[in-house]
Amino acid sequence: MAFFLLLIIVTVLRIESVAPGPGNVYTNHWAVRIPGGRGQADRIAAKYGYINFGQIGSLEDHYHFHHSRVVRRAAYSLKGPHSFIHMDPEVAWAEQQVVKPRVKRYVQSDPSFIHFNDPKWSNMWYIHCNDKSSRCRSEMNILAAWQRGYTGKNVVVTILDDGIERNHPDLAQNYDHLASYDVNGNDHDPTPRYDSRNENIHGTRCAGQVAAVANNSHCAVGIAYNVRIGGIRMLDGDVTDLVEAMSLGIRPDYIDIYSASWGPKDDGKTVDGPGPLTKQAFEQGINKGRKGLGSIFVWASGNGGRQGDHCSCDGYTSSIYTISISSTTENGNKPWYLEVCSSIIATTYSSGEFNERKIVTTDLRHRCTDGHTGTSVSAPIVAGIIALALEANLLLTWRDVQHLLVKTSRPVHLKADDWKTNAAGFRVSHLYGFGLVDAEAMVLEAMKWRTVPAQHTCRKLQTEEPEQHVAYLEHVVVKVLIVHPRRGDLEINLISPSGTRSQLLANRLFDSSNEGFRNWEFMTVHFWGERAEGTWTLEIVDSLSKLRNPEVLGNLKEWTLVLHGTSQNPYQPSSAQHSGSRMVEIPALEEILEEPELEEEDEYDGPCHSECGDQGCDGPDSDHCLNCVHFSSGSLKSGRTCVSHCPLGHYEDTASRRCRRCYKGCERCVARSAGDCLSCRRGLFLNTLNSSCIDTCPPGYFADENQRQCLKCHNTCMRCLRYADRCTACSEGYSLAGMTCVPECTNGTFFHLEEMTCSPCQSSCRTCTGQCICYVWAVSSQN
């Protein structure tokens, strides 16, 4: 027996706090929010016997407290004088940290004209799908992206895991200490903890997939083999909300991409996701990371396929802020470990059955492996491909990257019964998202990409708020409060106004929990590009399995629909068609005739933002101004905002009061041409000869990493390295002695390093390097 629930009216959720469930492990660490600065936090910590370990990542007013007299791990939250901190009026919020089980998503045991000398290069089958001997029929086109010159240069990736072996021969050259931290050990060295079982191999393997050095005669080649790679060691210890938030907040203005191949238990019965601090860290990264462009979070979709798990019950991979990546075997089959869900965006090759090949990468103790497995493989591959796209266009936002993956991924030969074409023309599957990633297509699109319009979020069916108007969909979220005697019996589907059906939840055989879903968010990308207007249908199916009392039914208490998208079509008509199956949407005649009615909205009569000029505004924010006091930043497509100073990469045009874009590569400039730069973006250097930004300094100059300028070598050096007097080649009339250029001496003389002059050789020498060292004898011996 089954029942179907059809719902059209959306109710507003009442969000309630939920007490921790049984089986929790309580630590002696607290997360607290105390306004007033570090001094105020230190005072309150001392008052209740805590030690303040400092701010939690980049979360302002949030601090990490530790209490040495509380049991390190306990089954209950122990009470005592320290507990009164929760009642202190100067403490806005405090929460004792609970251990959150997190598992690494590798599967445990149950020729082109580009050629590298790395010994495992020929074994990297997933890069050689065009070879006749390869069983993979479709390319991820990584070689083609390299052939166009993109290798990840000037991009920074970090691996959130159990550490990375920073001195590994295939990682050391690309290792970046500024992208690394040891959250478990509270220091700056992410080196894994070594043991006899090699438990902490995971992060080093993922790092090698992204950044293994090419042509160094060792191991393999990374997808972005010139990228800067770091590691955040955070899985080798108790994982709490605090630990995860700190890890996600490490240097968000320096790190471009965070790759994570872990998550809650993939056991088919767990429903778990980010805690309150981690949610804030995600939002902070999206809003402020990469100087406002947004941090890019790539997540492995999960390995619970054999347990019938569904990745919609994983709050990390189903977040709108993460890029959820799936896997396929070399034959295009569904791997036995694969979870399916509606939040998956794209897919890469990975391991499969015992007779199908696995992935080659770096391994612990300076070794190499061809046995890397699971969806753990797929997140780093996509992180590397995104690095190639960022090299092509460093100004891509976090949403631009998701749009690029949607537009360029291809269904090709991936085998699934649920491939469908949505109303926007995109082919999509719950197994593989929009298909196999295509690195070349990503970089080509990135090169010409224009930033998508601002993200709007609609939480009400009818609203006149312009920032809540969603016409074209991106992510769709359904939040539910369901009481149910056996959670695993539920199936949930959402049907869009265009008729596209997306499965938000499938039955889970092992999920016998009676907790139901407490304000849980399901997310789908299957309506991407569709129009939002119309009737949405939520369908809940109760399978009434034999494992429960059939007389006890479930109850949907509350639910709400949240639409994320844009008010304008995010794609130009000329670029909207990626393949024959993707169509350009032409609005219906009645839509065109109805458009003028949008102008009949009530006029705004409230206060304007301080950056708005004398012409007033249409709303309270800086992007509602009709003119600006100082400068207008942005464009008609992306949305304009009034600012007091122009952002990096732009200069202030005082005549038009506009922020104009600098030439590509300039961080600060005085005008738009290549020779108007004042400073350069990371990885580039200012050529002081012509005020341009370049990646390699000209002969006679060296790259100063601190000033990010090309500075002149010593006049005796033709080329130098890092310092003016560390010569690698000499000017005419000078020879190299170590890394110093010394005058060339005539025959019969040598350069005396102590006296810095040419001194005569011994009389028996024609040439020499010292007074007693002859190279050519002046007189030969006679018989």
C-alpha cells in the first residue's frame, strides 16, 4: 500500500532547535560567540576556567574555547561551574562540540603526442581514452586543455583531509605552505601522521591527482600539474563542527578551490550535514572568499551504494554552495559503490569492478599507487579541471563555475536508465548529473565567459521584492519537517511547472530511524535553466514496508520551497546552445505582451544607501541607486553597485564615475591598456620597463616574489635567480663562478677570488684556474 501527497500551497517553516541524539560523544571543546573582540572573549574564558584558542577560522566574534578539567570524550554533557557560561549575558551563543563521524570516500578492498617521462604516465588510462587500447570511450579532454596551454598556473587548491606529504617528490615543487594548516595539531605543517597501517594515505593521494609534477621522472602527472597545492589536516582526530568550520575558513582570500573527499557515514541510515558554524563558514566563503568572487568547494558524492544510501541525506554534497561530483567506471557503468541523488552536477572516471582499472596518484612515504578508488577520486579531478578554467579566467565566480560545468559536461556513453532532457534543453541524470566533465570545453567557455546575473532567492510564492524575483532556475531546495515511524520507507519527488520530475529521496532499506526529517533540506539541480513560474508539485510516497506497523503512518508537518536563480536569462542566445540537444529558449508571445506590467510596481519611498547620488534609489541597498556619489561598479548584465572605491582589477574613471576593468592580469592600474598597470595579480610580475604584467621576467631581470615586480639583475648578470647578484648567466666579458659573474681573464692569467683581479698563472701553464692548477701545458715532454 502506498499513498501520494500532492501539495501546491507552500507554508512557512517554524525552525526549532533539535537536541543531540543518542550515542553522541561530547568533547572538552566549545564554540562560543562573544561580541566585543578578543579581549572580551579572553576575559569570559578566564572567568569560567576556559582557555581561548582564538577565532574560529574567518568567523568574526566566534571563538574556540577549551576546558582542561572536563573529560576529553564523554557520553554525556557534564555539568559544573563551566556550564554557567551558557547563561552569561555577554555570551550570545555557546555550544559544546560533539564528535561527528566522517569517512574518507575511497573504496576499501571488498598514446598521445604529449608524452611525459613520469613512469606511471602510460597507466593513466582516463587521460588516454582516444588510445585504441583504452576501454574508456569518451575523453574528459584533459590533454586538449593542456595543449591549449592551461596547466593550473597561478591557481591555488587545498585538500581538506588527513594531511598531505608536502615533501613527496611529486608534490614538493608545487607545495604551497600558505594554502596549508594542521587543524588537528594546531600548527602549520599538514604532514600526515605515520603508522604501521598507513591510515592517513587519503589526502596525499587526492593531492597527487590535482598537482603531481610533470616530467620529473617520478610517479604520475596531476590534472593541473602547475597548480599551487596545499593541505588542511583535519580528519586525523575528533571531527567537530568547530574543526570543520576552521578548516573551511583557512585563508579564503588566498585559496581558490577547496577539495573534500569525505562526509558523514555512507551506511544507508545516517542523515547528517554541516553544523551551525560550518554553515556560516560555507556562506562566508561564498560571499567573501577570493575577494568576493566566492570560494569554490568541490565534494565527493559518496560511496554508500552497496548500502542503498542516497546522497540527498548528506548535507555537504547537497548544499547549493558545493559542487557534488559522481563517478563512472572506464566502461561507463554505474560503480557498485555509487550513491545517486539530485544534487550531483557532474561525473569523472574512477574505479569499478575488480577487473576494471583504478586511478594512478601519489602515495604515502614518497611512493606511487595505481589503486586509488571511489568518489574520492572524482572530487580532486574536478578540482584540477576547475583550476585549468580559473587559469583561463581568474574572474569566474563560484556560480560561474557551476554554470560552466552544467553547460560543458556531456552524457556521452554513461549508462543510466534515468537520463532526461529538462525544459531548458539540458540532459541530466540522478547518477551522473549533467554528464562527464570536459576540460577543454571548460577552458574554452571560461575564456569568453561573462559573469552570470546576480543570484536571487525566492522563498514566497508571490513577492514584489526585486531581489526575490527568480525567472530562470539554478538550485531548487525543499525543506521538510516530517514525522515518520520508519524514515527509510519514504520516497520524495518534486515536479517543476515544466513537468520535469526530480527524485529528492529514494527508499533506504537500512534506515529504520523513527526521527523522520527535522527541517532537512533536499536540493536538486535538475531544473537548471527552466522557468520558475507555475505550479510546483511535491510528491511523497510511503512504501509501507514489512519492517514496521502498517497502521502507523507518517505526517508532513511543514515544508517550504526555496528557488535560487536569476531574473534574467544567464546565457547570451548565441552561446546558449552547447549541443544539438540544448535549445535557445524563445519567449511566448503572451509573455512578451505581459512584460510591461512589471513596471506597475509601487515606487520605493524609504531611505537610500549612503553611496546613492542625488537622483535617489529604487531600494535600500547600494545596487538600487539611480546614480552614485563616488563610483559605479559592475555592468548591466551582472548588476551595478555604487562603491566608494573600485575593487581590485579596476581603476577609477573620475570623468564617468565608473569602475573600469584593468587589462588582464593587472591588480591595480591607472587606465585600461596593458602598459598602465601599477601592480599585478598573484602569479604575475610587474615589468617596470613598460608597466605591464607578465608571468616570466625578461633577460636581465628577476622575479621578486614579495614586491611582485621584475627587478634588474646586477650589471654583470645576463640572467639571475631571486636576487640581483645570484647569476645563472653572465654578460659579455664575464664568466660564471658558482652563482657569481667574474671577469674573463686572458690566457696565462686566472681570476683570483680573494683579490678580485686577474692574476698570472705559473710559467708552465698556458691556462689555469688557480696558481697551481694547469689546464694546458706550455711545454710537452720529449722522449
